[in-house]
Amino acid sequence: MYLCVCNAITEDQVVWAVRERGTASVKAVFEALEARPDCGRCLGAMAEAVLAIRAGEPVGVALDPQATPWGCRGRCRPAWGDPGIPKAS
């Protein structure tokens, strides 16, 4: 499952960062994965995942019935590109 669509960060990558690299925060996870938050909509889901992994619990982000396969719950870049910019003819 993707937790950050902008950087294509998966749950498995976050698990690796927390367990193998000892990261304890979302910022540290991004640093370990050599990425930066883009839109920021994943930060809450990533924080939940980091806490769950550190506690030895399963990541429950995808169990939310409102959730899409992405941690941003579908709000991340809903329309690719800026709708205010007309397309070139």
C-alpha cells in the first residue's frame, strides 16, 4: 500500500525505515528514504504508520473504509495538472 503517492513510498519502505534504520518520526522516514514531502497530505497517515510500527502493531491506515489505497485518502492531486492553466493547442 502506498502511504505517500507523491514519492511512491510504500508501507514496506516505512516499515524498513523504522525497523532497520531506527527512524522515530515522519521527517526521519523521509530522510532515510531520501525523499521530501510534496503536497503534505500523507503526513497524518505516515505518522500513524510510524507509531503503529514502533508499537509492533499492524499499520491500520488502509482499514479506514473512507481510505483509498493511498495514505492521503484520495485528496492528493485529485486532478493531474493545474485546471486553471489552459492546455496548449
